[in-house]
Amino acid sequence: MNSPATPAAAARTAATRTAAPETAAATEAAMAEILELDAEVLEAYLSELTTWLGELSDREPVRIVDLGSGTGTGAIALARRFPRAGVSAVDVSPQMLHRLSAKASGLGLADRVRGVQADLDQGWPDLGVSDLVWAAAALHHLADPGRVLSHVFDALRPGGLLAVTEMDFFPRFLPEDAGVGRPGLEARLHDALKGAPAPGWTDHLVRAGFTPEAERPFVIDLPAPLPGATARYAQACLRKLRSHLDGQLPADDLAALDAVTDDEGPHSVLRRGDLTVRTTRTTWVGRRP
């Protein structure tokens, strides 16, 4: 998201190049957990998004590329939606691609989903000609997204589609009064982390030669009760937020956040029945003329 959001290959690269090996490994493992839980909890959203892309396509895609694939949230969803398609999942991390391969094998998709290790900031891999390219929370992390979009344009067949997705804001899970600390805890967390808004991609697509096809926000609002994976998803996401917040929130808010992300405490998200999932993700679609 990929944002402590769904992860992009370049973002992970920047984070890990300067970290100690054990820190980099722990960061990547935490991100992989968020990605895999995101795919499980937001399965209905992914199904809706991939169905919509099928409706926009001029024919069923048989060659698909997932840029910044991580553990395969998009690649797996696309392979399920388009049963004739082969999917090339591109990521800089061999660990992420290993997880993707194991997941694809477990789902019986190993013959249709392949990992391609590549750093898109360094060059474009040999992927052949594609019908559909998917980039979720990935392009805005690249040093030169315009260059990569030009490569995508060249790699698509005429009539092929590029789908770029961004998370408009990090998921929210807690009620206004979380039962610990002052009400409004989660709103203050998000306010503390606000940066520049996620970029719109229409102008970038036009500059790369694409014809803008559609722009669609997907509002995700999943009420309680939710599957058990939601609690682990909330814990992993809130812990990711917590890692960015030292010095940005008062001590009482940090203590409350620690309480709701604890494994055993009475206020832990793992013990709550009032969690929801609220977020919005926007997808821009361009077509190669």
C-alpha cells in the first residue's frame, strides 16, 4: 500500500541500503507481513479492481506485468482473474520474490506467475510485450517515474493498458475512543504523519504517450465483525506507523498506541471486536494508442 503503505521496490531499496543487515531484514519481514495480510483482508477490493480492469480491456490479457510486486498481492489477484494469463512479477527484493514464488506454488499458479528480480531505477528488464501492466504504490518511489512510464509504453502492445494505483490514506481501524488514552488517537497518528498528498498520474500518463482511459477511487469501508486476519493486519499496520512516530506525538499517545498494538494487553487490537477497515485507493488507467 505500497506510505508505510503497500510497498514499492524502490522504497524498500532506499530503506535497506543504509540500514544494518538485521534491521533491513526485520523491516522487510514486517513489510511482507503487511502485504500478505492486506491481500487477505482486502480480497474483495482486489477482486473488484481486477474485474474492472477486465471490463476496460479490449481483449482478455494473456501477458501481464506487476511492477514492484512485493509478495505478489497484485500478481496473484491478476492470475486468478485472468486464467489464461502469465504474470511477470518484478521486484528488487529476492526475499519478496521468494515469498511470491512459494505463494504461487501453494495456489497452483507456479506455471503462470514468475518472479523477475530487477531494480527499475537501474534499467528495464526484458519482459517482452504485454497486454496489461500493473503498478500499485510503486511508481511514486522511483527516482524517475517518467522514464519508467516510457519503458512501460514501449513494452505494451497497441491497445494495452497500464493501471497505476495509489493509497490515498493509510488504513484506519480503531473507533474514536479506543478505550485507552484520549479519544481521537488514530486521527492524531494520521495527522502526525501527513506529508504530500499522493500524486495524480493523469498528466504523467499523457506525457508518456498514453491515452487516459479512466480514474476511479475505490472506497474501502469494512465494518465489524471481520475475519481474524483483520486484527493481525491492524496490529502490523499500527506498529509500522509507530516506528515513524517517536518525537512526533506526546508520550500519552505513544503509550496508548503501544497498548493497542501489544500482543496480550486488554486493549490490544488482537482482542477487540470493534475493528473496522477504512481507506481509499485510486487507480488511473492509461491505454497505449
